[in-house]
Amino acid sequence: FDIDLNLSIQKLEEMEDKLPSSSYAESISVDKVGITMTMNSTSKREVAKVLEQLRTMKYFSEITISSLSSESTETGLKPIKYTVICNFPAEVADENKKEGN
């Protein structure tokens, strides 16, 4: 689908600025209704900060977190892996569907 590249880059840059430095996106996918990211954070507090910061962004109508899990690593640290779903406002999603974006 067609993406407004400048706006998409602007959204990603704003997300990068707002998210805690100890959290990072392992993967990002964009479709007609929103953005889905597989994220890693160092603590549940960081996950909460990610959620809080994403909710301040005007681009999304709803933010949800699912698939929260923690696994031991060789260093003994237990990063938290989770999925964040950021839905576009209904009018944006509807317009994307109409235009075939």
C-alpha cells in the first residue's frame, strides 16, 4: 500500500524520541489500521513507560500491549519481550481502506 513516507518517518522519529532508551523495537510492521511492534524492555516499569509515552502521540487512537514474556539469558538478565499494537484513528484507517493504502 501507499505510505506517506515523510509522515511515516516523522512518526518513527517521534516514537524514537519519546521511548525509553533501554527499550527497543525488534520489529515494526505497518498496515491499514495501525503499527505493530515487537519490543524489548529491561523491566515492567519500562514497559509501562513505553505505553505511557505512546499514548501521548496524536497519531494513535488506541494502544494495547500483549504477549508479555520474560526469558533468562546467558548474562542472567531477563529482558521483557512484548507486542505493542498502535491503532490509527478510525477515520485514518477507513481512509486507508478506501484508498487501498
